Amino acid sequence: MREPDPRPVTDRLAEVFDLVGPLYRRAQRKVEQDAPIEGLSVGVRAVLNLLREHGPMTVPQMGRAQALSRQFVQRMTNDAAGLGLVTFEPNPAHKRSSLIRLTAEGERAIGAVLDRERAVLRQIGGDLTEADIDACLRVLSRLLHLLDDVDVD
């Protein structure tokens, strides 16, 4: 049995932040290395995945969901539209903020990217349990919630 770590919880949480940054940047580079296959940047991939998970959304909704500026999300959405992966549709709830919807080509593209990502994740090995993953998700969610008040625009 492993001895408990005597350092304060705050020091241990700082270790999480120290790992999340490099993890995110490496994952981003991996997506970009594979991007020529689908022609997607990390930003366009994020837009497509949000739309796949949540259905049609506005640019401000996507920005809030991903803690990204509306301007960045608008550029990524425009890029995706230029590739024929999304369409802009009238929004009955708001005249100036279009609904962004995946096209069939967008569905195919994000599906292919996610399939490749999951193939990489399968290589992680079998020593992680559901409880490990649940704990990781719980901790990361709490840390994200702690920073809810940070303005991204």
C-alpha cells in the first residue's frame, strides 16, 4: 500500500495544473499533425465537436462552452464554413446571432478525427480503472468550476 503524500492538497492541485498545460499542448500538436488528413485545425475541430455533442449553437454559446473568445470562435466557424463543414442558419431566438449547424461533410470529418483520437487513447494501457477516470474528471471539473468567473472575451 502506498503512503499518503504529506504535502498540502493545494500543492497537489498545483501539480495537476502543471500537467494539464503540457498535456493540452501535446494533444493539440497531435491533432494538428493529423489535421492534413481532414484539413482541420484544433479550433475547427473544437467547433465541430461542440456541434456534434450539442446540436446547433450560436458563436457566443460555443465561446462560453469552451472558454474561448467569440472572435476566435467566429474565425474557426468561418474556417469550418469555408471547408463546407458547417452552415449558418437563421436563429429564431436571436436575429443577429446565427445558429451554426454541422453539414454531412462536417459530421464525417469530426467522426474521422474522433476515431483517430480514440485509437491513440486505446494505447494508454489497461491499468487505469473507471474509478481513476471518475476521480480525474471530478478533480478537473472542480478546478474548472473554481475558475468560472474568469472572463474569456
